[in-house]
Amino acid sequence: MALQVFPQGSVRSFREAYPGSPMHITHQLVGHPLLEIEALARLAERIRPEDLEHNAAVDLPLGISNAETPSNGLTVHDTIASIENCGSWVLLKQVQQDPAYRDLLHDVLGQLRPEIEPVTGEMLNLVAFIFISSPQAVTPLHFDPEYNILFQIRGTKTMTVFPAADSEIVTQTFREEYYNGRPRNLPWRDEFGPRGRDIHIAPGEGIYVPILAPHWVKTHGEVSVSLSLTWRSEWSFQQEDTHRFNSRLRRLGLRPAPPRPFPRGNLAKSVAQRALARVERTLAKAGSGPG
């Protein structure tokens, strides 16, 4: 990519914040032809149906569960076509399956690789998502298992970000259940509100969201398009393994210590979890064999 996506001031600020602090960032992706609504509608026709998600999104409670999120009664393609008026949002997932968007993902994050890898190690599992949202759309409180930069392309929105270490907003048992398949939407209590940081973004601006930091989002008075680029690290996978291993210990009636925070590692529990998972896969495979 010939375009330098990040001004030097944003790169310096990112270097100071990464990996633990949310931050406002600026970029130069506005007007990119792959991120116009018409191009995204065509992308939605090309990618796998399982990578398309859409629902009604106006006036949603912040703590609504995934199962309670209402349908808008439209197809995803009709939702995109009527996004100004249908009170919904659309999520295009794993868009790096399309070669042009894969190149965009790697080109953009490649410009931050020198700031990221000396801190958290090799960038793993690079993934791209695109959000197309109606005015006043709400994304309820949740957390993500990846490091994430959200690039605002069209419209404006506010993200409220909470500390990843707040164990009252996200308990250890909730995270353990999430890593064992539970949805990630979080319950909400009004007393959580003052703990969050509101970050407002317009086209040409973005937000770095630390891994596991709870957050919720609301668009403002016009259609919003956002590009989310994410990555993982070996530390993040060890942390995930540790939650899964801790859930095993909890089922035995024990009270395991939570994963150790960055930069401390969680190697012992991670190795144990991976070994047990391999044994379980081997036994499951043997049990499903002939006869």
C-alpha cells in the first residue's frame, strides 16, 4: 500500500498505549474504494453466508443477551440496501477471505507491526470485520478475545471502553464460560457507567481497544461504516488456555487463581490445557471409529 495510513503522531501515541490502554487514533482510510457502501454490498454477496450477521439495533438495552437480540425481519442484503432507515446493523465477518480485503488487512496492520511485535510478540490470526450501522444503532456491552483497532470510515459513533481488569464487570467464571462456548454479551448495571471512558470518533479517526476490554457502542445521527482489524498473540492464547484449564479445576470444586496479567505468562496451565485437549480429541476420534 503506497498510502501511509497512520500519521507519525498516531504511531507514537499507539506505541505508548499498547497493549493495555485504549486510545484514540487517526488514519487515512476514508474514501478507500473497498470501504464504500456499494463495494460492501458486493462483498456481502461473495462471502460465506455464515460470515454475515444482522439484527435490529436501535433502543437495545446495554445488557441484552445474544439470544434476546431481535431480528429485523429482513435479509442481510435488504438490510444493507435500507440501512439508513431500517434501524439495524450488519456485521461482515472474516472478510480477509476475499483477496482484496486480505491485502488491505495485512497492509494496514503491517504498518504497526514494528510497534506491536517487540511488545507482545508475533502477530497471529489477523482478521478483518466490517460494521454497517443505521443511525442510533447500539452494540451492547461485550468483550473481544483479540487486540482490535476500529477505523471509522463513514458517520460518527461513541465507544465506551471499560478496564479489562475490572473483575466485577467481567467475572473470571464468565470468561471461563465464554472460552467454553458461551456468548460474549455481558450483563449491565448502571453503576458500571462511571467506570467507562467515552471515545468519540468521526471519519478518519479510530480506537485501539485492548484485548478483553469490555465496551459498548452507539452510532450517532447518520449511517456508520467501520472497519475492525484484529490480531492475537501467543500470550493471548495462553490466557485463553488458562481460562479453560481453570474451568476444569472449578468443576472439581477448586478455586483456581485467575490468569496472570500481561506481561507475565501463563505457560504451565496453557501446556496442561493443550495436553488434555489433545488427549480428549484422540479419545473422541477413537470412539467414533468403525465398529
